[in-house]
Amino acid sequence: MIEASQFKKMVSLFVIGTSLILLPSMLASKAKQDAWISSIVGMIVGLVLVGIYYALGRLFPGKTLVEYSKEILGKWLGTIVSFLWFTYAFILTVLVLRNLGDFLTSSMFPETPIQAIHIVYLCIVVIGVRYGISNIARTVDIFFPLVIILLIVFVSLLLHDIEFDRLQPMLAKGIQPVLQAAYPYIGFPFAELVLLLMIYPKVKRTKEAGKSLLTGTLFGGLVLFVITLLSLLVLGAENTASELYPSFRLAKKIQIGEFIQRVEVIMAVIWFITIFVKLVICFYISVQSLSQTLNLPDYRSLVLPLGMILYAVAYFIVPNISYLISFDAKVWPLYALTIGLVLPLLLLGVAIIKK
């Protein structure tokens, strides 16, 4: 079992995750200087989604997403839907791992094979998942203050480079580009939060779990808003849209005198921590959902085999980074909203009718 405060921190780092380094470019490519408005719209819709997940969690206290999918829909249909939860979690784990490998090989370790990066990270993740959710939560407790401190330092060092003129003209092309940019943001990362209903019953005080889910989502969304706004104010809309990793480029711009410069390691450390948390949570949920779908007594027997499959799939599923970016922007939002919005609404509707 974990504390509500630990769950809130897990939710926050899960939301920040890979979005911290990918989101500004994704939003600015369509909304340009209005990308900060898109981030607000996406966050508001994301909080509505979390409200739906909260309602499901309250209806079935002490049960996971897979368990009450079977209870609501019956054995056979419930098993099919449960397998869809596992598939969703596993594909997300693959994408997170691949994003990590692509970032490191393109930005920091260009001569290191991506397979080596994957296997080192996966070894840590597999060990973490085998130790269970309580140990993962305690790890998050240790890392969370460090992330906050580094974010504050990162933002503070960029304040003198801000130019508010870069946000002009506001809504030059109307509201449509803003909404178009917000659409993939809703799917990535907010529609992914439905998977945290697998951890929801692990919170000691279930009544506080819903509040932690909401506040954790809000905090993570605010961090992404600040990074997006900062990218626009410092780099400008065109540079933010053209950069693959805008927030990493932001870190490279930090220079105070002759002694504080090239501090992109700050962003790298933040991202290492947040992506580790998201990766280990996604993998834990993948293993748990498959274990409960198959009615296995212990999920640990699946950890190593699924980890080996994950290593192979992460390498072969994405031919290159351009394909991954296109998939994240066009295919993933539709898939994520189908699983993260349509299915929860279906479960909630059937549960209300049955009760």
C-alpha cells in the first residue's frame, strides 16, 4: 500500500514524463505563438477526463481497472476489455522506452547503440517492478523534491532571456489552430492517466486517492504549461516548432557570465527522473493488468519475460525517429482517446445502469 501523497507525486511525474521535452514542439507546430493557450485548453480537458476516472474509482473502491471491467461487463467481454487495457499500457511502455533511447542517442550519446541504452534502463525498471509498488512510491518520494528544485533553478536562470513580444499577435489565425494543437495534447499525456486506476486501490486512504489524482494532474499540467510558455518566450514560436527537443535547447541557452553555461544537464537530469518514473509505472501496470486478465496468483512471474519482449519490440517497432514523431502526433491521440475516454465512459455508463 502507498500513501496518498506518494500517489500524487507519482501522478505528477507521470504527467510530466516524456511530455516535458516533446510537448512544446508539438503544440507550437500548429498553434505557433498561441501554443501556451493550447496547453491550457488541453489541461482543462485533461482534468475533465480525470474526473471520469475519479468517478470510476469511487464506484469500485479496493478494485483495479481490470477487476471492475470484468465485474461490469461480465467474464468474456470483461476479459476482452481487460486485454485492451494491457495492450494500451504495453504500447505506451514501448513508446516511452523508445523516446528515451532516441533522445539520448540523438542529443547526448550519438555513438552509443540504442540497444545498450534500452537494456541498461530496462534492467533498473525490471528490478523496480519486481520489488513492487511500495518501493516505487518510496523512490518517487526521494526524486520528487530534486525535480522541483531543478525546475525552479532551470526557470530562474532563463528569466532574463524572456521577451513577451514573441507571444504577439495573439490568436492571429483564430481559435482553430489552438484547438487542433490541443487535441494531441489531450491524448498525450492526459488520456494515459486512466491506467493509474490500476494503482488507485493501492492507496491506503481511498477517499484521498481521487484528490491526489486531480491535484497531481493539475501540478503536472502546470509544469508543462510553464515549460511551453518559456519555450515561446525565449526561443520564439518558429524555433520552438522546428526544434525536436525545445526544452533541451532552452537549457543550452543558459549562460550567466563566464562560469555558468552549458547547464543542459539540469534538463537531462529532470527528464531522466520523470521518464524513469513513467516507464516503471507503465511497465508495472502492464504486468499487473496482464496478470489479472489471466487470473494469475502473482504478477512477478511475468516481469522478466515481458521485459525481454519489451526490449525487442522497442527496437523493431519504430524504424526511425521521424516515424515516431508522426505516430505520436497523428495516430496515438486517436488511439489514446478511444481507450482513455470511450472505454471509461462505457464502463461508467453500464455500471450506473446496472446499479
